Amino acid sequence: MKSQPVRVRVVFDCMIFLQGAARRDSPAGACLDLAEQGLIELCVSSEILAEVEDVLRRPRIRAKFPALTDDVVTAFAESILTFATLFDGVKREFALERDPKDEIYLNLACHAGAAYLVSRDNDLLHLTDSSDNVGQALRERYPHLRLVEPIVFLRTVRDDRPVRSSSASL
């Protein structure tokens, strides 16, 4: 009996969902495709899904991406639940005073045992800086977790080799 390969657990920040919904041919869209195809295990929480829907429904976002109609956003949000793993009861392990809204992504990645947190957010990516105290505590407690941008993540997962860039890994 052939065993199923272990899928890498991943958390996407809100920008990855936004860019993936708005432009499926973007790197963020390619990240979502990997999750939809079952090649990675996308981890989400109710808080994250609520933020994604809220952001995709904002007038400023709609003006920039007119294809994101109410129907498209609703279908997108519902589709995420068909291929993602929902985690609830995520505890606050890390505080990000410079951007508290990002805590839900970081704490879910820790709670779920994710190997990657894929982001374009500078506050999250700053945690890879060796001078960042929260990042240092994160590296000590979760040495397997990598914070990377979408292109680095895609390259890593597709090539099936570890992230080599010190600036891209935590």
C-alpha cells in the first residue's frame, strides 16, 4: 500500500489571499493553486477568513480590483474552506506591537506547526531580522517555521529543497 506524501503546512497572510483572488496568474495565485491542488496544507482560522472577506469587500480594494464582486468574494471565501484546514482556539503566543493585526497569522503558524508563513507584509518579514526580539524568540521556540515571500515559497516548494537565502528564512 502506497503512503500519501506528507504535505507541508502553510499559513498565508491576508495579502496573499487578496492578490491570489484578484490575480490568479500572480505568485500569490500560484500559492493558492498549490493549496487547491492539495500539494500543500493551507491552514486558516475563523479570524483569518473574516479578515480576508472584510478586506476583499472594502470599497478601496473593489475600486482597484473591480472583478472582486460580492458574488466572487463569497465564492472565494467558501472555496477556501473546501481545501484548507480550519484551526480554532488559537492562543496568542506572540504579540506584534508594531502591527497587532498580523498576530493572527503568526500565532496560527505556531499553533498549527506550519513550516511556512507566506507574506509580503514587512512587519511579518521583519521577524527574520536577527535584531528583532520577537523574531529571535520565535526562532528559538519554532526553529522549523520560515517566513518567506511568495516567490521564495514557490521556488522552495516546487524545487523541493530548503530555503537557502538567509534573508528569506527565519
